[in-house]
Amino acid sequence: MRRAAAAGLIVAAALIASACGGDPGSAAPSPPRADGFDARRAFADLRMQVELGPRPAGSEASRELAERLVRRIPAGRFEDVPGGLRNVVGTLPGRGKPILLGAHYGFVGANDGAGGVAVVLELARVLDRDRRACQREMRVVFFDGEESPRGSSDFAADGLRGSRAYVAAHPRGLRAMVLADFVADRDLSIPREATSNPALWKRLRRAAATAGALHVFPDRVGPGILDDHTPFLEQGTPAIDLIDFDYPHFHTTRDTLDKVSARSLDLVGETMLVLLRRLRAETCRG
């Protein structure tokens, strides 16, 4: 992703080093509820991705990660993306206009890439357990090729390859799209990204209040960012991007496990769980 007004995108290709010692976020989250978001499991999924090493689109490590992800989501499958890439797509069946929950699975960092994927994986597990026949369908998508390819200087034209391919293949009919991107950093603060749908963001903040995480989502507007929610906004779908863009380590080898926190995953995950349950229940009576 990049700021809408930025001049370019710097792509890091160096190895992201794993932190030594114990889990840097394991002591922070509360014990998971039986029907809630398990931050410890989410952090283990984050660590698993970092231990694969750099994961740029099309790399062997990225394809290995895709193979792991497709086995961990309901009805997991691949959808081709131009250039030999592929999105990982799953479905929780239901009625009415679907909700799409997404994250990009490539790149190299602990927060940039791995954090959003970890949150979405855990949410897919929980929501798969508590689904009812009356609920909305929910789609889970891990986008490939979020970053522009090596040598490109035009992110707007060359980036977001997976999300643009998904929108082209599925041109209409979503109720909402929720994107998890930079959601794991220790010093977490996620204002509304300027292009994100205001009404849907208001519902997110109400969910955060219910989850006890409102302080993570301050009532202010951050910069506009080109990200995987952008093609959905262009399509006319209400979409929001959960991203703490005030994170100095992205696209660098400093985006390591010691910069992220299981507590941050927990606050974001519980908030998103409340929001998604409410959106899915809109088609239920009573």
C-alpha cells in the first residue's frame, strides 16, 4: 500500500529476522473466550509467516504460505491473478449480499503482511464455528501481489494486483469489504483511513466500544492510502481499511517480531469479530 499522494513504493527484499527468546506479546492478551478471538493462536500464525522468511509475490516462500493458508480456511481454493500469482479464497455460506474479509499475504514483514493475515485466519476460524443458516455469506480472501513488481515506479498502475483481479472476476454484489493491514504493531492507533467508508467505519467504532478497544480507533481521520480496499471502493462497495500507517518499520528489515504484539492482535480481532457478527446477522430475524 502507499499514501495516495506519495511518489513511489520502496520494496524491501531482505530477510526479516525472527526475534530471539519468548513470544514478545504472549503475556499481554487475556485468556481466550470459548466464542472469542484467540490472540495467542493468531500470534502463532503471525510467527509462522515470519519464519518463512521474505515472502514477495511469486516467490517460493509466498507460494508455500499460500498452500498453508488454503488448507486453513473454509472451502479454501485458489483464484488466478495475472502474472502467475494467485489469491487464496474461502467461503462461509449464507444468504443475501456477502461480506468480504481480506488481507494481503505477500511481502516480508511481521506487521506488514503477517499481522493482517493472522487476524483474518483467526476470525475465519471463529466465524466458521458460530455460523447460522440465516446469516450472510462471508468471503475470506488473501490477496496476492499487493506490492508493485520489482522495477515498477507506478504503484497506482502496477500494485494491488490481487485485489484488482478479484474485483474484475466478481464485479458486483458485496454488502461490505473489511481489510486488515497494519494491525499488529505494539504502539497501535488506527484512525479512519481517509477513503474508507464513513458509515461502515462508524459501525466499526461502535463494535470497538463493545469490545473494550475504542482507544485503538480514535475519532479522527488519517491519510488516504491506496490499498487492497481501493478497487472495492471504485466498484461501489462500502469498504474500510484497518491500517496504522504511522509505522516507521514497514518495507524494511526492521519489521520484526519484537515490533508487534499479541495484545494488538487481540484488540483488533475482538473488534472485527463484533462488527462481522453484526453484519452477518442483518439477514436474520429476531
